[in-house]
Amino acid sequence: MPRYALDTLACPDCDLKQSLPELRPGGSARCARCKVTVARNPVDPIGRPLALAFAALVVFLIANTSPLMGLSAVGRESTTTILGGAIEMWQRGSQITAVFVAFCAVVAPGAFIAFMLAVLIAARRPPAPRWVGRLLRWAAVVAPWSMTEVMLLGILVALIKIAHLATVVPGIGLAGVAVLVVLLAVISSTFDTRTIWARVTWADGSPPPRPVRASGRSGKAHVHGGEDVVPCSACGLLSRPAASGQPGRCPRCGATLSERHHFSIQTTWALVIAASILFVPANAFPVLVTTTFGATEASTILQGVVFLWQDGSWILALIVLVASVVVPLGKLVALAYLLVTVQQGSAKSNQDRTRLYRLVEGIGRWSMLDVFVVAFIVALVQLDPLMSVAPGVGVIYFMAVVVLTMVAAHSFDPRLIWHPGAHGKLPHG
């Protein structure tokens, strides 16, 4: 019997093995059990995202080399670029936060665009070389940390907060960031990893076999028989380990096969507990320290929300409150709830708990909003001796909470919701 199955897949959320229907161009298929989208058939899976990736590269370079915004007050002026916030935070003693801001604002988006270009160019004429699969895996790693849309909202909030201090002048870089947000969103909606993997040379050097499609045009995948196959966590291929109890590797990408994320429950609990502890100082300590004519004033996250509300920007105040307080706290509560129900072996509301997990994983990045707000305010408001702003110690704790909750959501295996007793099993490899 073959070691792999090209005509079936396992849902990444509930692990249901199912065969795919034949999809019309532009169509998609949903899991027969948890209803998550498991496959798409883009109209132009190579040409369209490739053109968009080239456009994104040009806009990315413009956005990072042009002034983002400027500030003018009492004859003093200052300007900043995307990297300006990170550089100023580094010089003000917040090196860890500066590195992370630079990574999320510049390094991760740039790497994602570069990976997309390399992958799509190489995949135009199959078989694509094996390194394409490696770049696909790297792109999946950096994608959650590419936060141009969060940065854009952070810039807008920063502009509102400092508009009463001086005249704010938007730069070309700000328009570039806005266009880049749109381009990256469209790339993500038109790019299909399954299409690329179907063109990649296999681990043993053999050309990729032709995939088999099930008949029918239904938008729902069909439940497949319960064969002893394991989904590859890297490329999604269903394959059978060479021998029972022996380490197995995916025949397509060479990754180690594993039925479940190793120590998912323990790792997620450790991250949730650590984030819960840091959540207190993140909200108690100031995130901004403003010096005006020698007088110093510190403000916490909640004080910043109150300022926006009193200034009449109640919509932005609510956005900051939700992104900086409600979302991190909600993620911690939701992850704890999922962990407890899995450990108790609960079989109730599986679909609702899966939706909750998707929500937790999807919104976590928006908690970086306040970190970007601090970075750009610090970068702009350096009008010595009139006024200067420095990052407070609270921003370091808050950034740590964001990172820990994002990693916790990634480390949690949602398939345990549907198979709660499996969290004690060791992986094949």
C-alpha cells in the first residue's frame, strides 16, 4: 500500500480525515465536522499573488525609506520613519522592545514578501526545487509576526494623541504603509500553500505526483476512512510511518511526523501562567514618561485610554482599551478554559470551543497596538528642551504579555478539543 494519500487531508483544527471535492476556480471546501475552510482553488494561484508580491516589495521599500510623519512646534521640527520608533526606544534604554518593534514592523513583513517572491517564482514551472518547501515553512513562521496593519492603527492613534501638542504632518511613508497593508491582505487571500506543495520536489528527489480529486462540486469535504495515517505538520500530507512505534518522516517535505504537538498542554499552561503574572505590572507601571519644561508625568495604558476619551476620540479610546486590556485578558481566560476542558475530557460544545480557539489565535496580534503607539510617540516627540517622551517600564512587561499569549495560542493543539484523551500520547517522531 502507498505510504501517502494525496486525495485526502486532515483538518488542522479537528483532525478529521476527509477527501476533497472537485473545486471550481475560486471555490473552497469546508471541514465536514468543524466547518473551517480546509482547501481553496484560486483562479490564478501563481500569477496573481506573484504580481502582488512584486508590488508589495516596491511599496515596502518606499514605506521604509520615506518619512512616515513629522511634528512641528514653536519652531522645532522632528520627523521619523518606520524604524525611527525602534531606534529611539533603543537609545532610550528599551533595547528589547526596540528589537521586537523592528522585527514586527520591518523584518517580518520584509521576510514574508521575500519568501513569497522566491516561492512563487520557483513554482512557476514545476517541479519546484526542495528549498521552496523550506521557504514555505519559514513564511508560515514569520507571517503571524508581520504586523503592518497593527502598526498602521498604532500610527493613527499616536497621531491623535500628539495632535494637541503640535502640528502633525503625514508623510509619504504613511501612505506606503496603508497601501502595503492592502497588498499583504490580498496576497494572503490569493495565495494557496497546497497549490505550491503540489509542485515541490519530494524529499527523495522524485518529482511531485499528480494529485487525485474526488468527484462532485460540493463545498464540503467528505469523511474519509480511518486509515492509520498521520498529517504532516509542515506540508499537510497524510502519510503512514514506516513502522509502528518508529520515528517517521514525511515523504514529501522530510519533516518528522507527529500525531500531536509534543507537550502541548504543559507548554501552553506555562505560557499562560507567565503571561498572567506579567499582565499585572504591564497595566500598573507607566508605558510613557513625558517631560515638559522639566516637569515629568508618567501614564499607564488605562490613563492613555482616559486621555483619548476626554479628548473626544472615544472610538480610538475603545479600540485601545479592547486591544490593550480586553484582548490580552480575554485570551488568558479563553486559553485557560480550553486547557481545563481538554484536561477534564469534556466532549461538549466542541465546535464552539474550536471557534473560540480560532478567535484567540486571530486577534492576539492586535494587542501589539499600544507598543506601536508608544514607539511612534517616542520617535516624534523629541523637542528638547520644550518636551520629550520616553518609554516607561510598563511597555516591556506589556510586550512580554503579547508575545507569551501569541506563543501560547500557537502551542495549544486544537485537535485535543475533539480528542481530549490524546494529550498524553507521545508523537511518532
